[in-house]
Amino acid sequence: MTGPGAAGDVGGTAGLVHARFDVGAAERDVAELCRFDRYQASDGIMAAAAYVAERAERAGLSDVRLLEFPADGGRHWWTFRAPSSWTPVHAELAGVAAYPDRPFALAAYSAPTGPDGVDAPVVRLGAGPGTTRGATPGSARGTAPGSAPGAGGPGRTRGAVTAHDDPERLRGAVAVHDDPDLPLPAALDLAARYGALGLASDRVSGPGRTGRIELRAGGTLLAFSLTPGQLADLAGRDRVRVTVRTHGAAPMPVVTALLPGEPREPGDPAAEEEVLLSAHLCHPRPSANDNASGVAALLGAAAVLAGARRGRRAVRFVWGPEFTGMAAYLHDVAPAPPVAAVNVDMAGQDQRLCGGPLIVERSPDHLPGFVNALAEYVVGALPQAGRSYSGAVACDTWAWRATPFVGASDHSLLVDRSVGCPTVTLGHWPDRFNHSSADTLDKVDFQELRRTATIACATAAVLAAAGEEDREELERIATRWAAARLLECLPRPGAPPADRIADRTADRTAERAAERAVERTAERTADRTADRMAERARGLLRHRTAVALGAFDGVDRLCGRPGDPGPRRWVEGLSAHVAGLLPDTRSEPASAGPESSGRAEPESPGSARPETASAGRAGPEPSASGTGPGTPEPVGPPLRRTWEGPFNLRGLAEAASPAGRDWIDGRLAADRSRAYALMLALAHGVDGTRDRAELARYAEYAAELPVGTDFADGFLSVLVEAGWAEETTTAERGADAQAPA
């Protein structure tokens, strides 16, 4: 092997990439990118894009293009709206805070004042008497903004007046939002509704750092993100001079570059295929880890790959604004969807400072491919800093986790059925400094960045090089990953099996002989609980089996033809063995005699239906409830997707009714990350064959989170009412539900 790209030696490829990665160049790249305020369509991101394009050329990539797209807030790529051009020039709350002196101080898309600024009254805004917490005026949850008359917080008797009982006081004023009981979105809505000039808040900030506030583009409101101390200073004033200067002349940039594959024979499918590496370029200054680190990681990976042997397939690089940049690239530029991709978002966190491990976020279960298994294998092949006392085991002090798909970055577009590109994302979470002015260069661990870049680069190199001669190694990797996924279905250590839970309940109730009626009820309840747990475990195993077999479909795709069925049969056999170790079903079937144990037979493991993923790629489609023995058939009408292109939650909110938008906003406000993950899992499950109950089960298995019936029904109702899905007749079940690409 002369360099990275030999698919038959994945461990060796990872080691070579790690050794050749230029850490010093990555440090310089991150430092340079941190200089720019990289709003999605701004002078800052244009300067950053020009820097990236120049570095990509120096790294040895070809076909380097800095593309410019209109940033008018009106153009759409599918349902993704183009950003509005917005470059902040100068902003000041006189005597309190100023931009650009303090990063993140000015909220994104703040409306400009005149060049001389505006002298405005200061009015406190809170959730006082007459306002239910979290409510907005005129809603069913509350009627009036403000806090108690004269209240200025504990001990405050002078300074800003309050808007309670007289919201008209907000008109033309700067609203001070310092009440933790009033959510920031509600405060912004109140300020805009009653004609405030602007709002200042410390709700997303902390001591010594300010957090990110983003307004609706094109609005009339301005806003400042302040520290608690700065906000207290402002609240003690009667008036303040506000100045905001911006312009809207910059386009939206996307940088794309190519590492060509080796020359192929005419008609060879690999000659037209690309593997994609992506990292979003946007976010305010400095945003070192999110995502200057990811951009720098791919620049370093480009230099390593350009100096190595070419693979069968080309490797494409894309850097642009998050979501909208990828939408513009896929819709207007890409000749065909990539065969697989790695997205890098937050690559270099110092784990001890930032508080989170390296995350390998898997491709979603409807499109697993081989990339999940490969990326996780590469992580295990990374060089370690030391070994155990005897030298038998490699050791290091950094941590990593593989997690289910969430979709809060550019990979969300790639994995949609309309594109069909299996994609993993590399990042770090949690991160206590994310989306704040404290995401600075000192929070970056460049050895961690090197590890993340190595995973992305080695994974792409193997995917680009893989062919039939590499099948044995690739199938070994797929088999290891598949086995681990199935074994995770066994009860965890310390968790009592469902039958033991039921037995304990029965034993306790048996001691109360005088309460026989209660005992019989408890036994039936315990049996039903045990049955539900057992069926969920078996349903999860059926689902995971289909996902595991999808890794072999990915290997076949890379090798150009189906392989020997032996590895698949081994995985199916393991699935059957795991099924035999799962908890019993305790309730007696209606046809069973009194001596029946209720033991369920192991399901047929690969019973989940296959389905065309999209763009001509075959892939497994894990069933929500499986189709093995004992699985109830769907009884409700199946849902079919009718939205255009990749799913876009923001686009759905725009298309929804006011009640639908309130439903989405309310769930996101309550638990943003969990709600977002479940909404995407439900949307990805819509395939033209599943009814609402099946979709809820699918989302629960895929997201590895409980999905309440009310949540699933609420989201699916919003989808249908917005015209993004339709409930078809039972006769239409199974119809192809692919969206147009």
C-alpha cells in the first residue's frame, strides 16, 4: 500500500492518515477562520469561503469552485429557503455593550437603525401577574406581558419601568428580558407584537460569555445578547441610545472541490460515483469548534488524500452554510447523489473542558448502508496513546460513543429518501460552550481534531477504494458491527427480565391471601406488562436485524454485485439465538390450553421488508413491528409522503397552520433535542406502508427513545394538515412513496 485508500487494510489506512495529518496547518486554519463572522450570507462568510477555496487548491484538490447563490430570503431549494443577506457592521447599546467588540452581542438578523442611532426608553419585560408562564398575549395560555408594577427584580425600585398592564409601553422601547419564567421565543414575540424597538436578554448567556440569539430575517426587531451583569446595568437605566448598522449585499457561498478517482473503463459504474466529505462553514465569530474545527479537519484530510493513491471513486468536498448550502449544492450542482458520505460538525473539542465525547452519529435506520460499520471500525483502529500495564490492551484517555441518528446538521438532507446517501456525522456533544462567545481557540484540542479528521479521511478513503477484491475484509467489518447491534437487544446487566418482574409481583400479592381479587388483578396487570416488554424486545430485534443486514447491502453496493450469502445467514442465525434468550410472553394465547407456557417461537430474522432506498440503490427497510409470526398487521391507513425533497422541519413549520406551528414550537421549547430527533424519525418512517401505530414503533426503535402516542399522532397530524403527507387507502398500501429528487 502506497498510501491511504487500500480498502483491504482499514487499520493500516487509519494509521497512515493519522501519521500524515498536519496538526500545525489545522491550527492555523482554525485560527484564521475564527477571525470571520460567518453568518450564512455575509461579508464574513464570503471571506472565509475564499480562504477555504484557496487552501483547497493548495492542498491539491481539483475543480475548486466558490459558488455564489442569491441570498434574497425568497428562493427555495425544495422546501429550504435561501437565507437573507445580512452583514453586521457596527452595533452599540451605549455604555453597555458593543459589536464587533464583543462577539455574539448583536442578534443575527437584527434590523438596522438610522446611522445616528435611536434614543429609546428601557422597559422590563417579564411574566408577572395575569400572565401564565411561557404564554404569549392573546393565546389560551395567557393574556398580558410584564411583571408586577414597579418590580425591578429583588431590591430594584428605580430604573426601567415595566410593561405589565400596559404593553403599549413596549412601543419604541428596548425590552429587558431577565425573567427566567418567560421563554426567550415568547419574549421576542411579545416585543415584536407590541412594536418594541428591540430586546436585550441574558437567557442564553452566562458569566463572561454571551449566547447566540437569532431573529426572523426581514423583521423590524433588533436584539442584543448580554451577560447577566450587562443586563442588570441596562435594567437600571431609564433610556439608552441604540445603534445598529448592517448591509445586505453579500451572496451565499458554497465551496466545492474534487479529488478525482483513478481512470476507469468505460461503463464502469465507479467512474461516475463520488464519496462526499462535508463540513458547514457558517456561525458567528469565533465558533472555533462549531465549526471552524470541522472545516479545518477536512482541509487537512484533503491534503492527506491528495498525496495518496487514488481510489476507484472520486472524493467530493463541500463547505457551505448549514442546511441551506447543502440544499443548494444537491439541488443545483450535484450531478447525482453520493454513494456515501461523512459529515464533520464540531471536530476538535477538548473533552475535559467542553464536557463531551466524540460522537459517531449513525446513518438512520431506513438507510444504514456500510458506512456505520466502517466508521466505527476506524475509530477502534486509531493509534492509542498507551497500553495497559502488561501491554495487552491499548489505552487512551479520550472517549467516544456511537449514537442513533438525530439529523441536526447537513447530513439530514443526504440521508433523506429523496437523496438516499448513507451518511455518518462526526462531532462532539455535550459542549458547554456551544453557540456562545466562549467557543474560542483555547477550547480546541488539536489532537482530538486530528483523530476526528483521521476517522473522516480513512472512512472516505476506504469507501472510495473498495472493490470486489476487498469484500472479505469489508464483510468481516460488517459482521462485527451487525453482531454487536443484535447483542445490544439482550437485557442489560442489572435489569430484571420481564418474567422476573411479573413473578415478584405475583409473589408479593400471594402473601396477601385476604386480597385475592387484588392479587388476580395484579397478576393480570403484571402479565400484560411483561408481554408488552417482551414484544417490544422482539420487535426491536426484528428491526435491528434488518438494519444489521443493511450493512451487507452496502458492501454489495461497493463491490458491484451480491456476495456469498454465508455472512448474512450467520447474522440471521445469531438473531434467532438472541430471540431465544429474550423474555417469555406470559399471557396465554386465546387458543392455548391452561398448561401453555406462552413461550413465543423465535421470529424469522430477516423478515423485515426490503425497499428501494432511492436513486436506484437497493437497501433494507426495517419494519416498525416486523412481519414475523405473532406480529399484528397494520389496521390504520398508511401514510405517504408528499413533501418535496429532503425533509425540513423549518419548512414544515412554515407550511403548517398556526395551530400546527404552535404544536411544533411547543414541543421544541419543552425539550428541543429530543423532540427534534423524534420528529425526524417519524418523518423518515413515512414510506407509504406504515400506519400511525407502526410509525410510532419505528421511530421508537430508530431513535432509541420512547415515543408517546400523543406525540406521534400530534406530529403526523401536523404533517397531514400541512399537505406534506396523506393517509392512503389500505388498498394502496405498499405504493412507492419516494419523493422527487
